[in-house]
Amino acid sequence: MDDVPGGLSSGDLNFDLPEEIRMLKETVRRFVDKEMIPIERKTLNGHKLKPEIRAHFRKKAEELGLAGYDVPQEYGGLGLGLIAKVTVWAELSRSIALPSRGVDIFGPNVSPILYHLNDEQKKKYLLPTIAGELNWCLAQTEPDAGGDPGGMRTTAVRQGDHYVINGVKRFITGADDAHYTQLIAATDRSKGSHGGISAFVVDMKAKGVKLIRAQELVVDDRPWEIAFDDVRVPVEDRIGEEGDGFKHAQHWLNVGRVRHGARGIGVIERCLELGAAYAKQRVTFGKPLAERQAVQWMLTDSFMELHQLRLMVYDAAWKYDQGRDIRTEAYMAKIFGDTQSFLAADRCMEIHGGMGLATDLPIEKFWRDQRSMMITEGPIEILKMTLARHVLRTYG
Ligand SMILES: Cc1cc2nc3c(=O)[nH]c(=O)nc-3n(C[C@H](O)[C@H](O)[C@H](O)COP(=O)(O)OP(=O)(O)OC[C@H]3O[C@@H](n4cnc5c(N)ncnc54)[C@H](O)[C@@H]3O)c2cc1C
């Protein structure tokens, strides 16, 4: 190992992926290239994955030994860390075969919030979810509280051994297929977000839960508005302690934000593949597009941003796996991943000219999806506002 000036060993810093992660990456990449990309524009029925396609993908995932990669070993899964997960997410995101939100064919997609349930409730909700028998949704956003969940109006009022829940949630993905929702509601509004908000598991068939309408969108998601009208929830169905709801949701969102970054890696990479191939083949004014500096610079900018994003995402995942606080890294991964992957899709669309808008190519879908990612799970401006506090504390 070479020593660098100053006596530090250059071996202290290593950016190579560990061998097992490299193998995982290659395995998922082959799977995406062989099984997903060839059929990627035919896998959805409306906005949902066709059941027979889902079954086919899951069977293949099992054959590859990747089923349950997301689930801790104590619950029968592979218990892989975040480095492994971002690798899988990035590779899967090279294709538009799966709906952009909420379907994970290698795992049951268990919300980490559920690991905070007590043992009895774990049997009721967590284990059947891991077994793929129960679906869930997360209900946090409201008509008057989206990016600012501290302003939520849904209340959970304790009455003896129950809470009584009233309010309306909006934009809830997968609510129509969910057996239960993880609901975030105010238990003490005087305490604000930190201490005044709690998380609950609520059966979607409970009396007073009503699906109001699905919202049509430009992306392949039809999130629902749900009314909660005097819904009685037993105290045992509160997740963790009263007042910890925001903390749980934020912890989960941190991982979700890194996931956005990982998704960006896959999207940029595929847009580079498509853009470079088309630029070599398409001739205008007597030369291939690839020989035009304007086109080369679009590709090189995305290439550099891909490298930056990879460093950001793997740094965040590595720190998370070390048990460190990754709030700042998660914000950066989401902001940079969403914006640069949208830009990569936009550049790829431009390079393709009119064909970039064609619905038999994946580009226009990447473009729509990545634009939407800049808004959901925290709009860019709100994340930057929070990140600015950290910057001013650090450097002010
Ligand atoms: C497809 C889709 C799926 C979703 N799935 C779910 C789900 O499953 N569960 C769930 O709970 N929610 C879900 N959401 C909700 C989503 O997370 C929210 O839409 C998002 O957090 C933004 O909230 P909002 O729409 O109320 O925007 P607002 O909070 O009203 O913000 C509007 C805009 O104002 C700007 N802005 C706001 N505050 C500031 C500020 N302080 N400084 C500068 N600019 C600011 C931003 O540009 C922002 O985009 C989903 C939304 C969509 C579109």
C-alpha cells in the first residue's frame, strides 16, 4: 500500500465496491437487461404492474436468491445493508418496467416503521407483510399539509384504551390495494412536529375509513384521498411511543431520500446509454450527432453528474450502515439525484429530437417520473431550506 505525503496510508480510503456488492450489481444488471428492458413498455396495465408479470419477476428474483434482500435475517430475509440496497435500486431503475413508486419485486417492501411495533402487533402486521400477504400504504400528506407535515390537521385523541382519529389524507399511493395504513396524526398539537405527532397502524376496513377518490396524474400513480371519520384505533396499534411519529417518519424518509438518489443513478446511466447510442447512429448535416460538441457536452455533463451522484449515494449508504446520522447526506442525495436525473432525461430527450417524445421508448417516461420525484417525499426547495440550516450552522 502506497503511503501519501504526511504519513497517511492511501489504503485508509477505498472507493472500490466490495466483491459481494459488485457481484450483486452484475446479477441485477443482467436481470434488468434480459428480463425487464425487452418488455418494459408492456409491463403495466394502466398504472399497475400486470399480475402475471409481477409473478414472473418474483419467480426470477427467487431463482437469483435475492428474494427478501430487504428483510432482516431475524425475520427470515437476507438482511442486506443499505449499500446493497442502493445497488439493487440503482440497477432496477435503469428500466421503466416497474411502476416508479411502491413495487419491489425482490422483497416484500416492508416499511422500517413496522419494526417499531410491539411483539404482538408484529405478528399481526409485520410478519404477514414480510410473507407478502398484507399490503400497506403510508398516510402522512393532507390537503393543507404536504411539504410541511407539522401543519397537519388529522388528530388522534386518546379515549381510554383507544384513539379516535379524524381527518383527511391526500396523495396516498397504493391506498386501494392496502390492507392497512401507517397513519401519521397529531396527538398534541401544542407540541408541534417534535413530540406532538404519532404514528398508528390503521386497518383500511375499520369503521370510518373511506377512500374518497383517486387523483389522476401525469405519472403512473393514482394516489388516493382518504377520509378518517371517528375511526377507533386500539392503543396497541400506535407505533412506538406517543409523540414519536415524526421521528419514525423522518428516519424512514432518510432512507427514502437515499433511495431517490439511487434511482437517479440508474436513470442517468440508462439515459447515457440511450443518448450515446443514438448520437452515434443519427446523422444530420453530414455528420453523426456524436461529433457535435453541443451533444458531446450534454453527455459529458450527465456522465460527471453520474459520478458525483454515485459518490454521494454510496457515502450516505456507507455511513448509514455504520449507524451514523445521515440526515444531511440523505438530503443531498435526493436533491442532486432527482434534479440531475431529470436533467439527464431531458438531455436524452433533446438528443433524440422528436423520437425523444415517442411513447415506445422509455425516455419520455423517465422524464415525467423524474420530474415528479423532485416534488414527492420532500420538494427540492424545502429540502434545500433544511440543508441551509446545516450549512449556516457549519460555516456561519
Ligand atoms: C405521485 C405522488 C405520490 C405520493 N405518495 C404519497 C404517499 O404515499 N403518502 C403521503 O403521505 N404522501 C404522498 N405524496 C405527497 C407528497 O409527498 C407531497 O405532494 C409533497 O410532500 C409536497 O407536498 P404538497 O404537494 O402539499 O406541496 P406544498 O407543501 O404545498 O409545496 C408546494 C411547493 O411550494 C414550494 N415550497 C413549499 N414550502 C417552501 C419553502 N419553505 N421554501 C421554498 N419553497 C417552498 C415547493 O416548490 C413545493 O413544491 C405523494 C404525492 C404524489 C404527487
